[in-house]
Amino acid sequence: MDVQTLQLKSVAYRKTILEIIKQSGAGHTAGSLSCVDILNVLYNHVMNVSPENFTDPNRDRYIQSKGHSVEALYTVLADKGFYSREALATLNKYQSKFIGHPTRKVYGIEQNTGALGHGLSLAVGTALAAKKDGRSYRVYTLLGDGELAEGSSWEASMTAAHYQLDNLVVIIDRNTLQITGRTEEVNGLEPLEDKFTAFGYAVRHVDGNDITALIDAFGQVPFVPNKPNLILAHTVKGKGISFMEDTAKWHHRVPSDEEFAKAIEELNLAEVKLKAAV
Amino acid sequence: MELVLGKPNQDVFAATLLELAQHDPNILVVTSDSRGSGKLVPFGQTLPDQLIEVGIAEQNLVGVSAGLASAGKKVFAVSPACFLTTRALEQIKNDVAYSNNPVRVVGISAGVSYGALGSTHHSLHDFAALRTVNNIDIMVPADNFETRQAVLAAMHHPRPMYLRFGKRAVYDLHTPDTPFEIGKAIKLREGGDVTFIASGETVAPAVLAAERLAGVGISCRVLSMHTLKPFDTEAVKQAARETHAIITVEEHSICGGLGEACASILMQGGYHVPFNIVGIPDEDTVTGSQAEIFNHYGISAEGLAATAQALLQVEQPS
């Protein structure tokens, strides 16, 4: 899939994310907007996974550790054909399988997540199984930056390096914000690159909202043989909507009618510009 | 009656697992620097590719095990019960039970196996904690026979399971041809006056108490409730219908464990039978050997016999 097509998909995904959150009356708006380009590239360009091969033991795996940004994942999986876009109208509704965090009840989702600090250990175990079985699949996991305060992520990192899991790709959605405010003010994370390098990862930086840059970064995996891969994806929380960008208050705020209309207008404009560029 | 001392249940667990794993490379053991206390050193030496060490990190132990299980591995996650079911409770709840990754979570040196080491090393909460978690079964074998049967059953069990083993040698209670089924209590002794419903390493003292009581004309039924989930509700109801009093015995807090599970069945079933929960009371637990702690809290032939006699007097004040 070419870059322009993927860029247009990102715009469409952002619309869907806002529509389903607006319709549901709840959701993690800004975090979904920050990571959706990463999911776009993973599912449409990088990973060997589809509704047709989802039970194949050789498929690539994606585990979303920052489970609260599930609206981005539901949106991308619908577009991949795991279920219809219309099904997402039930998001967060009574007895809907589309709950506010990833669940295996939804076709296409690998693990139930939502409590932070769990995805990396799950991914390490899954990657280790590939090594044991001599399978070539890769395991991708997306962590929030605020999530890195959970010590379990660092326990898992030690194991990833110890078992030389170069089939593991850890992506940090480094938008620098968590629900309370700046990560560096809540409980400082930096120097993240040094920390991850010291824990045994091969680390790459990427603009996590730039499709071309993401394609390039994922294309270099494995970065270093026998080392787990870590991508520090520098993103903007609320990306794509001017008044949502880089503000903590949009962590799980639902847009008003006026805000929603303005956001869709901005996305329509972005779509027009992209098409004109093509 | 003389009971014959067998091996520690966790020794039998490790030996059975090694035997099975030698024929099935898909069986993996994951340890948190716990292969020594889990008697898994021979396993690691014989099948080094089937033992995964994650160091002293119980949360990671369970999460990694869940990931391995999701890729089709038959995983036994082995760690002292005291750490495994507290520190990694969220991983057991979410990554194993909720995500339905059928890990066999194995708590070793359980209960007050590490009696002298203090409350940090006691697991007197694990039944209570895990009974409330949906989609994980709980097995607490009493002797070497039950241990081996539980491991064999766990191998083909489709759901997550918690297995709990102690580190002291235990008495053999069963003959090798005893029927064993997950969720089905084993009747070790028939009697009409009192039923002892016991789990794990408290079954032997219950058997010895029954023997002692027989000497004074009190006949006791003894049930080994080796599975706490799914629970053999019918065995409890039957005991209420057919015997005059029920005493539950467990190496666990009296809160939230076997005893309260039975109490719930009896109350909601409308059974009015003299009833006593014997276990570790809600207090700063006394320290010492497992046997000393059992004696201190009346989990002994003498203590349980006295409890039974007192309970029958309550029922028959004449």
C-alpha cells in the first residue's frame, strides 16, 4: 500500500475514532489519535495478519499494552475486515463486545489488556514461543509512555534481552502526556533511550505520526541481531485535531457537538489537501 | 491406624512433570529463581530447553507464561505461593484467567510451609483471592497420589488452573486405584456423626482425628476436598443430610476459603447443622514449623477431635 493511501487511511481512521467515541459518549480520544498512524502502518504495511490467517500459528502478533486506546485498534481492525464498521456503533453499549479495552471477544484481538504494564510480558512470552518453535513470526507491542512507570515493563525488558528476542518489536507511544499532565512532571521517564539501551534493546527514534518514517523504521527490524527492538515513537497526543493536540485534558474527553463538527471539518480539509497532493 | 509418610507433594509434582515433559516438548516450566525450592533442578538438567527462567520477578513470570500459553505451549508457572498469588495476582486475573490463557499456575511451599519465616512467606489468602477470580480452577492435593493425579489432570485441562503444593513430606492417604476427578471430593472414611471436610495437607490430621474419635464411639466421615473450584457442592449437602455436624479444615485463613465456601452452600441450601471452620484465624500468625503452627491452631488429631466433641455437645445438650 503506497504512502498516500496510508495517509488517507489515517485521516479516515481519525474520523471513525471521533465518530465512535462521540456516539458512545466515552473513550480515550487523544491517545487513540496519537497512536493510530502506528497501527495503520503495522496492519496495512508491516504485519502478516488478516481475518483470513488470524488462527494461523505463523501470523504476526500485535498486543496493545496501552489498552485504553482501543478505539484506534477497533477502527483499524474494522477496516481490515475483521468485522464491519457498523458493528462499532455498539461501542461501550450494554452487552456489546466492543468494550472500552481490548478483548479477545472481538475477532482480531490477541490479548485482553487494559491494566497497564501487562502487554510487554505477554509479548515476551509469545516471542519466546516463536523462538522455541522455530517460527518466524514477529510480535509487536505498543506501550504508552506513562505506562512505563509500571515496574513490570522493566521486568519484561530484562527477559526480552536475556532471551535475545530480536523477533520482538516494542513501540513506545511517546506523546509525553498522561492523564495528570506531562510525563516528566508526573514521574520523570527520561533519559528513555539510555534506559532502554541499558536494558539491552536496540533503540530507534521515529516520528510516530509520519507514515513514511514509520515504514522506514519497521523496515529496519531487526535493528541488531539478537537484540529486542525498541521504537521510541515520538507522537502528538490528539494528533490531527488542532485544539486537541498536546493537551492532557483530551485524554478521555468526549467532544461536544460543536467540537466534533470542527474536528471533522479539519479532517475533511486534511483529506482534500492529501488528495490534491496526489 | 498407622499412616505411612510419603514424599513432599512438590517433589511428586516435579517428578511427574519431568516424566510427562520427556515425552512432550511442548510442556514448559517457567520459574522465578524457584527451581530449587520447586524441586525442578533435575527437570532443568534433563530438559534445559523446557525450563524458562525469568529471575525473581513474579509478575513477569505469569505474563510471560500467559504469552507462551497463547502460542500453544503447556505452561507450568512455578513460584512460592506467597509471592505468586499476591504480587502477580493482577497477572493471574488478567493475563491468565480473563484472557483465557490456560497456564497452570503452581504455588509451591504453600500455606505455612515456610512457617518460621513469617507472614511474608505464608500464603493464607490464596484460596480467597483466587476463588473470586473468574475462569481459574483451584486444586489443593492432600497427598502424593492426589498430587500426581492433579498434575495428570491439569495436563489436559482446557482452562487456567491454580495448583497448590507444600514442601513437607505428607502421609499417604489413598490407594493407587482410588478414583480421582477434578471437582469431586474423595471420601476417605465413612461415618455418621461428624463430617470433616478438609483440603490439602490438613486432610491427614482430619483422618487421624477421625481415628481417635472412633475410639470414643464417634464415627466420622472424612472428605478430601482437593478441588476448591469447581466445588463439589453435592458432597457438602450430602454431609449435611447424612451426618450430624460438619467441620472444615484448611491451611488457610478462616476468611474466604474452604470453610466459607461450605458455609455458603449450607446457608443457601437451608441446611441447619452444627458447623465449625478450622483454619488460621485472622491474627498475627504464630510462627514455627508447619506442624507447630497446625498444633497451635488445632489442626491436629487432638485439636480436631476436641472440636468435634465440643460441636456434638452443642447439638446434643442433654
